[in-house]
Amino acid sequence: MINTWMIMSMTMKEYRPRIADRELEIMLKSFGAVSIVGPKWCGKTTTAEQVAKSAAYMQDPDKKKDYKLMMDVRPSMILEGERPRLIDEWQEEPSIWDAVRFSVDKQSEEGMYILTGSVTIDESKIMHSGAGRIGRMRMSTMSLSESGDSTGEVSLSKMLSGDEVSGISHHSLDDVAALVVRGGWPKTVGKEPMVAYRHIRDYCETILRSEVKTADGVSRDSERMRWVLKSISRNISTPAPDTTIIADIEKKDRGSLHINTLRAYEKALSEIHVIDDLTAWTPKLRSRATIKMSDTRHLADPAIAAYFLGASAGDLTADMNTFGLLFESMVIRDLRAYTRPLGGEVFHYRDRDGLEADAVVHLHNGKWGAVEVKLGAGMIEDAARNLLKLKDKVECETMGSPSFLAVVTATQYAYTRKDGVHVVPIGCLRD
């Protein structure tokens, strides 16, 4: 059955345009099907509904048994409907993937299906990766540009083209702290703090109670999972190894966790897109400095870390060290959202000489830029000096010179320094 009425009712509601809208449009012109993944409630289904002409909602309790029967008898039945056809939470029936891939192979058309899901599927449950047939794109919670909390005066794409910057953010430090703890879920945007907090609390407690089980069907101790998420939150935006997480749990939470158990918990959290660590950038360097390859710890949204730390906006402004780490994680969230439609990825850089960059934006065409994240104006000078050292260290004949160097801050003014380093308030940045 074509659930057109459901799609119409959803699209009639107020919809905040997403950066992913443009990416999805291009992907549908490029592939027979598009798979959208990301954390629960980040807006994947609603974004897909803006272009879908029919849909099957696999978690619809009124139709779940019918869908199960279809998959047992004739899987292609689930694909029948006006196209693009949305199949929401398709991982409920993993054989849908192979049915979609076969249909795309057979009909050789673009833009036939959209698959949305909050869980990374076990590849052993599907017959074929779908490479070349099913394009994959990732969504995150809303960036400040998408939620209407950035003026958008500074464009990442224009910085990558070598433009100078200017603009004024309207946010105070208190405002930025409130944005960190509010998070970027569509249902928290524009809501009063207590309403937003209760939404985030429900999300985080659902992870502990049941959501993490959907990754692989294994039940886990919710209290131990809380320890893990609290410790990751305490170590957010740092390269803390698993041994540090375990030691931190033993010291702060007075618990005991085997490293294999920790890694199993982390894997489950990654599969439901709650953990979203930042990998290391590996450029060719002029010197023989050894690049540290450990990931930097991040969660899908800094509000998750704030919740598990029990931190309000006021708590953050009273603890600038914690505030700085959560602010960095929010900047990484936004940079990732702004970079994806440009055809790039975000990494971090750190070497054994002590030189680092909190973020490196690297596009598929070779363009790159480096970012340091600092809360206040007093730290801009040191950050700019580090970025210039990194520029001198990279083998530019091979990697190319950086398209930009930027310090992203919580301050008011965006400008380009005499040394070429941009100072960019997060409240001015967009894709």
C-alpha cells in the first residue's frame, strides 16, 4: 500500500531546511537508491519525506506483521509504490537491502528508493554491499546554521576558495553554553530549556534502557553503559584511550569494567551512531615527525555529553575547561555537517612534537584547511601560531598549500588577521 497520506501529513508540518536536502537531491540523481544513516531523531525520515512519493514505515505497529509476511513471501512487494519510495528503518528486515539492490540492477534507473536507518547493519546479513547502486550519506543533529542560530555570514566553502571573512555573531558566552546543552535535535530547536532538556533526557535514557540493544540484539547492563557514556563525556574532545576510560570509571564511578566489555559497549554505541569519534589526518610532512593515529573522542551531539555530566548552561560557564571541550565537540559537529555536501571529511591532527589542529577539513579534490577551536579571544594568538606551524610542516608540493587556516571561537567578530588566519565565531559559520 502506498502511504501517500502519511507523507503529505508530515510534509505539511513546518520543515526546517537541512544541508542534507541538497546532498540527497544530488545522490538521487547519481544512484538508484540512497541510504541515509545517523543518530535517532536527527531528522533522517523527515528529510527523506520531503522528496519521497510513497513510503513503508517498518516500525509501524499496525503494519509490521504485514511487512514481515511480505518479506517472507515476496520481498519485492515492499518496494511497490510511487518513486522515490522511502523505506524507513529498513534494518528491521535486512533482506530489503538485497531486494533494493536487485531492483536497481534490473531497472537501471536513478532515484528509485530511499532507505533510512538508525543502526549500522551487520554486513553478514546482506548478500551484496550495493556499491555503485546504493549511495550512502550521513546525517547528524542540526548545525547552528540549520537551527537558525548562526548568521551564516562566514561560508566554509568560500574560505576553501580563499575568501577573507567578516561578520558579527549575536551570541554571548552564556548563549553559546545554552546552545551546547540544548543540542541539535529538531525537536529541541526553538524550545524552552526545560522542554529541550526533557527531550534529551528521554533520548539518553532510551539509549541505556533499550536502544543500544537494537545494534546487535544483546542486552547490556544499563548502569555499566551509563559509566561508559559518563566517562566518554568527561573525556570528550580528547584522544583518551580505552585504558584511560577504564581508569576513569574506576576512579569516578567506582565501577569495574573489563577492556573487552568496554570495547563491546563502544561498538554497540557506534552502531547506533551515538559515538562519532574523529579520526587522524595523515598528510605528508617535510619533517620526520610521527603522527599520532588515535581517534579524538566525540558523541553525536555535545548535549549528550552535557546530560551525562549533569551540566547545565550555568555549570558550563562556571567550569571553562569542560565548557571548552564541549564547545569543541559542537564545532566538530557543525564542521562535519558543512563539509559533507562539499565532498569532504573532517579529521584531527596531532604529532609527537606536540603540534595539533582540532580539525582538518579535507575535500576529495585535495583542498584542505585547518581549524583550532578556542572559546575566548585570549587564546586566539596561540592558536593562530600553531596553525601557521602546521602549514610550514606540511609538504605543500604533495599536499598543496592550505586553502584556509581558521580559529573558530565563541566570540563576536569574524575577521581575517594580517597573517591570513581567519577568526570565525561559531555563530557566523555555515556550509
